[in-house]
Amino acid sequence: MLNKYARGFFGKLFAPLARLLIKLGVSPDAVTIIGTLGVSIGALVFYPMGELFWGTLFITAFVFSDMVDGLMARMLNRSSSWGSFLDSTLDRLADAAVFAGVTIWFFTGGASVPIAVAALICLVLGMLVSYARAKAESLGCRADVGIAERSERLVAVLVFTGFTGLGLPPVVLLVVLVLLAAASLVTVIQRILAVYRQTQVEA
């Protein structure tokens, strides 16, 4: 849902930056890699230190690279299987880093095992959501259904983790993570059922 309504807006917002990077000779793959490194550093350095707000700001500065690299590839007419594979793979790495950073902090200095466990469950289920779609597509099926797409999960965890760093009661973050885990589980089930129906029709 977020993709549907926000992609056009952010596409226009970041188009000038994409054109500038192309003019400077930066490749879309380089933007993908730098963005992933930035998100991972922000999540695995700032979050475990307890800098939840500043960590979120740092991550946000890099997270939109996922849109910029796509814009650059389209402007250059350079869309390729390799670029798609690299972008998708590094997206999973960035997502894992964010949830891992939250998990580490709340298992240690944050001293909230329930939040840490909820973040860990979100990490695992988020990987399953992505894997289910990738495996389905490798079998020639469609599995792009679900209520917990990557963008919604990432925005939710970043916003509420950042606000927790500003003094929002941690229980709010716990509730959000539990809801994200539940939505991810529902999405995995939806994708399993979608593939089951398609394979039964084929049979």
C-alpha cells in the first residue's frame, strides 16, 4: 500500500538527486551498496549503543537509496537481472540489520527481553515473507500478496524506534513489533495459500 501511494511522490522528489549522481558518474550498483552499508552501520552501531533516535536519523539518510538506485537504472535504461538481484539481496541485509540492532539493544542496555524477542521474531518472519515470494517466483508462481510488505515493516520499526529514543514508552514499540510480527505471519500464510492454489490449478 505504501509503495502504491508514495512511489510517485518520492520518485519526483529524488529524481534531481538521481540525475546528479548519474552526471557525476556514480553507478546504480554503487548507490545500492553505499545505501546498504549506511543502513547497516546505523542499525548495528547506533542502536546497540542505545542511540535510537540518532540511529534512526542516520538510517533514514541512507534508506531512500533503494529508490534512488532504481530511478538511476531507469534513467540509464540499465535495468538488468543483476541489478534486481543485488538490490533485492541487499534490501534483505539492510532489513535484518535494523531488526538485529533493535534486538541487541533491548537484550543488553535496553533491558527489555519482550521487545528484543519481538524484534527477533520480526526479523525471522520478515525473511520468510521475502523467501516465500522469491521461491514462488522461481517456480513460475505469483506470491505478491500480503498485508506486511517490506516498506510498511521498515517504516513502522524506524518511526517507533526513533520515537522511543525520544522518550516514547517502550511498551508502544513492543505493541508495534508484535503487530508487525503478526502481520508478517499472516503474509507468509497468504503467500503459501496463493502458491498452493496456483499449483493445484496447474495440476
